[in-house]
Amino acid sequence: MSVIFYNKEVLKQQTRWRYGEVKFGEEAVTIDNWEELKESKAQYVLVGIPEDVGVRANYGSPGAAKAWKKCLSALCNVQSNEFTNAKNLVILGEIDCAMEMQDAHQLTSDDPFYPTKIGSLVKEIDNKVSDTIEKIVRANKTPIIIGGGHNNSYGNLKGISLAYSKPIHCINMDAHTDFRPLEHRHSGNGFSHAYEDGFLGNYFIFGLHRNYTSASVFDRMEEFKKRVKFNLFEDLIFLEKNTLLNNFKEGQKHVVHDIFGLELDLDAIAGMGSSAMTPTGFSLEEARQFIRYFSKHKNCGYVHLCEGAPEKGLFPNQVAKALANFITDIISK
């Protein structure tokens, strides 16, 4: 089974009880099976992907596998009130990646067959993710996915594409395109594989960093320029009298006229603990504006928050609290 369902006891273990207060973990919804999900009145479904196999396959720094559990603990201890709207969220559980993580730990990058071997593990996770997202969407719910690496964009897009029987548009706040060549599967080519396989329609990268995007990737996007568009982070911060809202509209025009996915790589946020932590980027408040703005659109099909690496944060619980804020921004009224 792809998903490990959480029950109230799991949330209770994560929640620090305090007299006179009601915490989010006490009010959030849990289910035991897929049939119960269809009957739930909550609109949003939270699922974690505790893996960094895709990051390792991209020769990156591991750590994203720990984001889900840290996020869950922080979220369960948010106050439950009329503004946080805990009853509008089903905490489904986690996608079981234990076997793939175990196998990835046993691989060494000096093995000449390393790319093929670890790429096959990423594909196994792809299948689990796509199956889970398809079931959530077919239940008329909106998935909120906590990664894990950005390789999981592929499974997200495949799952929702299968549910709607058509390619799905996507907007991604990211320092990188993750639209790299179609080599072995890893965290840097989830969108290019989804495009190639017919699951991704229009794609917009918001705030791309020019210093970390190769000429070949720019050439590749130029080849598909009618469907793949971007704006540069440097252009957004250097233009005078420029506002973030004005730049949202460029991406909005490209993707929101039909069902779209909303992606945020935490490496787009300055100083945020992530797989590719950066000193320059959007502020957390700007990233929250981005998520709030697009997640509230009627055509938003899912939200994916990925690449958080808690042990790289500037202070304890930085990543966890940031993710909890994003979640409550999405589900609040």
C-alpha cells in the first residue's frame, strides 16, 4: 500500500496539550480509508513524502526526508481557532518511502550504474505519488503535498492529469527550472519528464535565478517557449516601482485559465533551510503571498511544498514553522 494512514492517536502524539487551549492536532480530520475521504466535508488533504532519494539522484545534499515529520509536529501545535480552520483539513498520512530510502542509502555515487539504480528508485516513488494524488483528486479534494524532493512534481502532475484525463498547467516559485534533460529520474527533471509524458501543459517558473540556470536549460525553454515561460528573480528585485502582485499576473495569465498545480521549492526563499539553501531570494512573507494568491484560485488543483531541509535552517524549527504557516494560509477562510 502506497499510503500509511494516520489516526487521531498519531496526531495526539505530536500535539502538546495545554490547559485552556485547543490545538490544531486535536481538531484536524483523520480517516482510515479512501471511502471515508469521499465522505469528508474537509476540502484539503495533507500528505507527506518523507524521502530525499530524488535529491541524492541529483547529486544534492540529503535532508528533505525529514521535513514532513517536523512540519507535522509544528502544524499540530498551531492554535485551532476560527481563522486557522483546522476542520477544513484531512491529515491523510504519509507515502511509504521506507524501502526506497533504505535502498538509496546502500548505493554509492562512485558506482558506474549509480544513476540507473537510484533513478529506478525515484520512479518507484513516482508511481506511489501519482497513485495517491489521483485518488485524492478523484475524491474531489485538493491535495497539499509536503516533500521530499522536487522530483515529486512528476508524480503530482501525473496523478492529477490522470484524474482529469488531460495535461495540467503548473506555476512554480523556484530558483531553478527542474526542466533539465531527460536523463535518469532525479529532482532536477520532474517537470521535463512530465512534459515529455504528456502530463504537463503550460509551465511558468516564478523568480528563476540567472546564476544557477545553464545556457542549455535556457535554450531548452526557448525551444518550448509557447508553453514554458519564466521571469527572473533579478528582474523582479531590480525594477523600480515593481510590486510582487504585478508579477503574479504574468504567471496567472499563462496557467490559471484551466486546472493548474502550484509548486514552491523552499530554495526560492532567502536563508530558508533547503536542499540548495541560498542567501538571496524571496522573503518568507513574499512566498506566503504567492501561495495564498494562487491557492485561492478556483482552478488550483494541488499545492506542493518541497525541498525543505530542517537541519539546515537558520534556527530550530524554521522550516517546520514556515511549512505550517503555508498550510494554514491555504486552508484558512
